[in-house]
Amino acid sequence: MDPMRVSADLFGRGCRLPVALWVLSRESGRFYQSEPPAELGPPTAVRQELARLARAGLLVEERSEGGNRVYYNRTDSPLWRVFAEAADVIANSDAG
């Protein structure tokens, strides 16, 4: 199963699931906006997804004092389980 295709079909955009899973994989839960790797999608699309995750309460957005750098902190929202479960289903369908 192609994660980008599943993401587009279920979540409305191909990069939404990969971006969310990248956030979940981060040990610290804190990162700045330009850290997500390019293979997740075009930078503008990734920024839009991060903003959507923040609006949904999965991330908290912070701006540096000068306002030049945007940081995100992952919350402990139970909605993260939706993305984790989708990843498990995709992984298990590929294994079977």
C-alpha cells in the first residue's frame, strides 16, 4: 500500500500522513518548521500541514523572539493515535 495514496484518499492530501508520522517519530517532539525532510513534500505543502496539525491541537506553534523562525511542539493529543493506527494498517498490509 502506498502511504501517499492512502493519505490522499483518507486525509485529503498525500503529504498529511507522512508529515504527521515524521512528527510522531521525533524523539523530542520539538522542531522548527524547516526541519521536515524534502521527501515529505514541497516545503509549502509541509508548512500547510504543520499549520493544520496545530489548528487541530496536535502541535503548538511558537515563534522565535525575532519572529524569523517557527517552532512546533507536539502535544499529547489522543488524535495522534489516528495517524499511528493508519501507519500500522499500511505496514501490516504490506507485510501480508
